[in-house]
Amino acid sequence: MYDLLILGTLMSRNMCGYKLRQVVESSLIPRREISNGVMYPLLAKLEDHGYIEFHTDEQDPRHTKVAQITAAGRARFLALMAAPIAPDAKREPMFRFKFRGMPAVDKAHQEAILDDYEAQIKADLATYEGVRTHLQEVLQAPDTNKPYVDWTIRNLDLSIALCHTKLAWITDSRQAVNQKAVAQSNG
């Protein structure tokens, strides 16, 4: 799962393992810490596959090892950016990882990623709204545990509001993609 984010980050600049770990941690939803015991074997795996290579930073007095993406790593990154995302528990972080990598892909790929995200968010929204409607009907039954159902509805209202916020963000992001494309064609 982290391959996409690490390779995407290295598309923009070379980084040491410590900095890459910070990027991964800050990109996870919900945010959580990644141990060195997870990060460094992952970097070793990427190096073993030929996706990254390490160089010593001679400018750094500590001679820190810095990761650099290879041509194979660029190809792997582009394949991951084009791959569909499963609608599972890792979906949100995977889309966030793809969003961070958007500058490295063309407009068509950016639009496809936004389309996929929008379809999944709209499906979530329809589900939440359907359950909310059902629970409002359940609330009318005389034997209903009203406080429990009320708070379940409030929880759904939060999920619905988050879906609307994500859909607004998608609209804004599409405009940014299109404005950048227009600017590049005019410039």
C-alpha cells in the first residue's frame, strides 16, 4: 500500500528514510505512526525490486543515505497510479496517496482518478442517505430506543456531510486540473 506514496514522493525529490517515514505518517487517514521496523523493510523491498536506489549524501556531515527513484520505479509508480482502487478499508488512504502523486501524471489520468473517487463517494452518500431515511422511519416506532437511533442518525449526518465536502473538493480539483491544462496549452 505504501509503495505508491513512497514512489510518488520520490518522483518529486530524493529523500532519506526518516523523511519518507514522516511523509507516510502524515498521509495516512487516520494519521498514525509508522515504525522503523515497517519503513526500512519496505524501503529494502523497493530497492530489491529495483524501484529505488540509495546514495550517500556527501553534503551531509552524517553521510545520510538518500533514496532515489529509478526508471523501473517510475514505471511502477505510473502503473500504480493507473490501477483501480478496491472499495475496502484502504480506499481513502490509497486515494490520498494518488492525489499526492497527481503532478506526475497527465490530465487524463488525473481526471480518471477524480472520476473514480467521485463514483465511490457518491455510492457512499447514497448508502448513508438510504440508511438515514430508514432510521427516521424506525424512529417513529413506539418501541424504538430513541436515544440510540438519534445518535446513529447524527453519526450518519457526519458521514453525509463529509461526503458533500469531498464532492465539493472533487469539483474544485477538476477546475484546478482544467485551469492548469489551459495554462499549459497557452504558455
